Amino acid sequence: MTQPLHIAMIGCGWAGTRHAQAFAQCGAVVRWAVDLNPAHARALADALASQQDTRITTDHHEALGDPVVDAVDICLPHNLHAPVAIDAARRGKHILCEKPIADTLAAADRMIAAAEAVGVTLMIAENERFSPLYRKVRELLDRGVIGTPALVQRTRECYLTRSFVEDRPWFLDAKAAAGGMMMAGGVHDFETTRMLVGDVESVYALRAPQRFLELEGDDTSVAVVRFQSGAVGTFVLSFVMKSLTTAAGPEVHTLRIDGDLGSLSVRDGQTIHLFTEQGTPFLGERLAQHDIVVPPQDTFLLEVEHFIHCVQTGEEPLTSGRAQRRPLECVLAAYESMATGRPVVLS
């Protein structure tokens, strides 16, 4: 029988708590809760108290020095991902790290090299890659139901609530966050669309006038993307797209892909609206739209299950460090374009 993994949870905010709960559901042991704010570490430990006896520290080196720890889960400000991951690799610990992989490509390369040098697993927690909804979209595209994709439209509508900032005060700091909305949400969008329609060829991006002055990074930005297939896409990411839904807290993520045989769109996070001329285009005398409901699942749980599987089998993660370097490169290209006013061609 395989022994349960022992995890050091480094960063005990919103994401860290979700990850820790997923590990507990998978039978892993969250041995350490590490946070510079001991109250956050205590809150995470208390949330798991009925299942585990979790130790608390403000120093990640203390947790890394514990020989019982098999792996670390890093949920820290973006500029701290690389130094903590490299510390963990040097201690021989497997690594699950929240997206983006790092704040710079050089830092990402150091992380990848450190993990490969000692043979530990490095996986990036890009939960959208594990979404059953997007996997179903990919299946439909592979079946050719809309023909060859030509146009991709993606929006990420958010409202910068007080609770969001209180949970992530570091997000206001452009250095700690490695940008703003384009980094936080764009890294998802580039990875998801790469999964669906292929790799990116070039990026042209614009930053809108700032509305939330306390946020140093972009609060609203737009990217125009050309994919290597020839398809084009637009990404709109904003903390100022106000609606009753976003004002209440939930984010609204939409996706639409149009091809020569039809289109598919997602607006509510679980229903794919499909119009296709493939096969029999008519239902009686009327064109038909098909609504395909994909029951939501906990993508944090799915990615943690995958990480545990990879650690136990030696299999390369779907979202390995090397794989997740590319969406970071795309986001950094978008920021370069904002700064220069010119499109950036990726290698």
C-alpha cells in the first residue's frame, strides 16, 4: 500500500487553504502550515484539525528541514515562487507551485533546472487545464464540430472587492504580483486557449486607463493574439467590468470560438452552447443550437490528485514546469507590447 504524502503548505491564504483541503481529501498529510502571518497558518491548521495534526511555522526552512516532508505546495506572491521552489528542490522535495510559474523567464528557468538537477517533480497548479468543461470543448474541437477555429474571444470579468484585496494585499504591489490583471488572469487564458487552438505566434496588448489607483499593476487590459494556426483571438481582462454578479463577488469567465462550420460558447461556467453545420444542419426547417451541460468539478482537487499520481509514479505532470513556462512567456510578451506599443512575436 502506498504511504500517504506529507506536505508542507507554504502560503496559507485563499489558494493555500483550497490546496490543503484538496490534499486532505486525497489522503495526504498536511504536516506543516507555513505563513509569515501565524494567524493565517493557524486558521489553515484549524480548518484541518478534525483530520490532521498540522504544525505551524513562519519559516519555510524549518518545514523543509523536516525529513518526513515529501513535497511542498507553494501559494505565495508571484515573485517568491522561484526562490522558495529552489530551496525545496535543493532539499529533495517535490514541488506543486501556484501559477504563474514565476515572475520572470529567468526565474522560471532556475526553478526548472533546480528540480531537474535532483530529479524531483515540479508541477504548476494551473487548475483550468483540469477543468472538465474545457476538456469537453477540446473534445468537440477535435471532432471538428465547428470546423477550423478562426476566432477566439475570451473575457475575464472581475470586481476588485475589499475582501479580495484583504485576502491578497501583496496583489496591489506590481513587483510582488509581477504585474496585475494580465498576469493573474492572462496566464490562465493563454494556457487554456493554447490547449484548445494551439500555440501563440504573436501578442499585441493595451492597458486601459487605471481606475483602481491603489493597484500598481494593470486593472484592465486587452490582448490581441495570433495563433500559429492562423486563428486570431481577443482577451479582455478587467477588474472594472461591473455587474450585479461581479459586484456580489463571483468572477464571470466567457469563451467563444468560431469556425467555418459553427461556433461554441461558454458563459455560465458549465454549459457549452454549440451551433454546428457539421452533419445534418437542420432540425425540421430550423437551425439548431445544442446546449451541452458539463457538471462542475473541483479543479483544485483534480490537480492535486494529478500531482500525487505524478509523484508516486514518476510520470511527468500535464502542467510541468517546462510546459508552464510558455504561458508566462506569452503574458510577459503582452506586458512588453503594452510598454512599446508594438506587437511581440514569440519564438
